[in-house]
Amino acid sequence: MPLVIFDIDGTLTQTTNADANCFVRSLAEVCGFREVDTDWSGYKHATDSGVFHEIHQDRTGRPPSAFEISRFRQHFVGLLAQMSYEAPFTAVRGASLLLSRLAGKAEHRVALATGAWRDSARLKMACAGLCYDHYPAASSDDALDRDSIIRRSIERAAERYGRPDSTVYVGDGVWDARACRSVGIPFIGIGAGSQATRLSAAGAVSVFPDFSDADMFLSSVHEIAAWPNQGAPVNQAGAPWLQFERSASRIAELGSLGRKAEKESRGKVDNVPMDSEREAETISFLPRLSASRFRGCGYSGAKPNTHSSGRGPAGISTRK
Ligand SMILES: [Mg+2]
């Protein structure tokens, strides 16, 4: 059966900007690092641990100590908790229903692989009504680089579910596409407008604006699972990817499937033709969820920081 691995920020939860703002604020408030480049795609590893290590190395000439990492991380998660109380995080459209649907069937298995630190990921999912601890998962606690994080997630999923017939990763960043290429698994993008174009150019087999059309999304997963050589051990990466690259016609076909899904889901949601302005707002009108959604979702930890109520710098558009 297919294993579907999800990224979290920007894929399952609408936390991209909040996460970036809290990260940048923490760099300034804890470390005194200001004027940070927030184009995370330019960093060697677009993960919490990877970005922090790289910035710390650049600014101080040495990697952060365990204490410095812990202090930064604690402050960062505290800011996220504070922000979540002010404006609760929400799930990407259709994500909650899709995960519930996947959990109710034996046709798929689900795992998580996130560039966020585990406590950050758990908080964001819990606030959005999703449960991090329900799934085999790997995070920035496991490695600096996303390739290793994805591999660790696959290992943990295999320990729980057994070896999958096929594996696909779902994410919203160009770094997700790069990591999938390195690991040797297909990549489905989540994004709209120009971001969808970037994801497609980076190698996404298909791109969806969100999960509002679960049937179409799962059709894409099944199409990919039917490709030859899917399910090969990921430590033999290269062979599956070579096979993947030979399937250019299938990539084009599935790309069309994704674009068709985008148009159809847009029509269902908005009942108006898709245009560029509204396309950029695909997931902007989700209902706010109350903080009570924390209950029962595995998050019981961080209290919000209380020393400031600012929302951090503006203009940050991308995040791990
Ligand atoms: Mg992401």
C-alpha cells in the first residue's frame, strides 16, 4: 500500500508566515542576529536546525552549542504559542478531512517529515486541529537536512506499518522537491499561483492548491504508486529516481491532472472562474479554530512568551 508522507508548514497547516516571523524574532531577541535573509531556499538546509546552525555559524564563526540551541528553540516555541493564542493556526483547506479519510482506510499509510523542530510541529498541528503524534514522524530533531529527515520518516513508517509498496512526499517548498529527488521518491506539490509554477518547475509530479478535492489528490497518489519500481528501498536511491525521470509522459499527464484538479476545486469552492488575484487567495478564508482544539491532540507544553505582543517583521513570504 502507498505511504504518503506529509510536510507540515504550508502543507497541512497555514503556519508559514507565523513560523517565519517567530523564527526571525527569536534570532533577534535571543541571539541578537538581525537583518536575516528570509529566503530559506538560499540556505544549505531549509530546516529549523539547518537554518539556525548556518546563521549562527555565519555570525559567530562557530556552530551553536547545545545550550544555545535549546535556549533559542524554547524561545521560538514560546513565541509560536503566544501567536497561536492571539490568532489560532488553521489547517490547509481539506487537510483534516483528508487525514481522517486516510486513517479510516487500509489503502494508504501516513507519515510526517518536517523541517520544523518536533515541539514546534506538534504545537502547530494541535492548534490547527491535527495530531502530530498519531503518525510516524521525523523532524529537525533528527537531522539538519531534509533528505535525512525524510529517510528517517520512511524508516519509522516501515517499523509501524511494514514496508510500503510505494512512497510519495507531499510538500509546499522547492526544498521539498530537491529532497525528494535526492531520496528518490516522487513529489506532489501544494501551492497556488506562482508557487505552483515554482513547484512544478522544481520537479513536482502534480500540484494542488490544497486538499479540497481529496478524490483527485488520491487519484494522483494511486497513479504514482502504479509506476514501475515504486517501493524500492530508499537507501538504494537513484534507481527509483532514474525510473521516475524516464516516465516523462506520465509526469506531464499527472501534471495536467493536478492543474485540472486545481481548476475544478476552485470552481467548487468559489463558484467563480479562477483568476490570478483569487488564485493567490486559495486558502485564505478558512474558519478560525478555537484554542480548545489543543485538547486531545498531543500538545500540552509551551506557554506563550509574555514579554512582547509584536508580530515580527513583515514581508516574509516563504518558510520551511
Ligand atoms: Mg513546508
